[in-house]
Amino acid sequence: MPIKDKSKYPDNWKEISLKARERSDFKCELCGAENGKQHHMTGSKVVLTVHHIEWTDDQEYNNSYPNLIALCQKCHLRLDLGKHMRNRLYGARKDDRLD
């Protein structure tokens, strides 16, 4: 997922994200789709993203191993679906969205 507010991420996010994807052997940790290959359900090319299981203000925990999971686009969107629905339903302004 594109990062909307980069100020919420540490300067070394690229390295942290890469480590999370390497730890998963470049596969979605929920459905097993392989990065760069055709997704077995959608047919689209898989681009792994890194999802925060819980978003906290504690940057050390927030970006640590137990709080990060590598996901394909389909699984990442599925996990964030409730947040996206709330934003759309309530017409949240850009500043108020749950990003």
C-alpha cells in the first residue's frame, strides 16, 4: 500500500520493510502468494507490502519483528477493509482518516 504520511515512518523504513519481506521468504504470510509472480487467486502480479499488525506511537515496537507481517495486495486490503469502509462511510476528511 502506498505510504500516505511518511512522517509516521522512520528514516530506515526501506530496510525494516525489506527485512520483513526477507523473513517471509518473499511470500505473503497469509496466503503464500510469491512476490513478483502471478497471484494464484487474482491473476495479478504480486507486490509484497509490509503491514503493521497494531499501529502504536511506540516506534521501537511499532516497527519491530512481532508487529510486522509481509502481505500481498489482496491480503493487505482485506485486513485494512474495515478502516477503508469507515473512512468512506463517514466521508472522513483527509486529515481525519485512519491511515
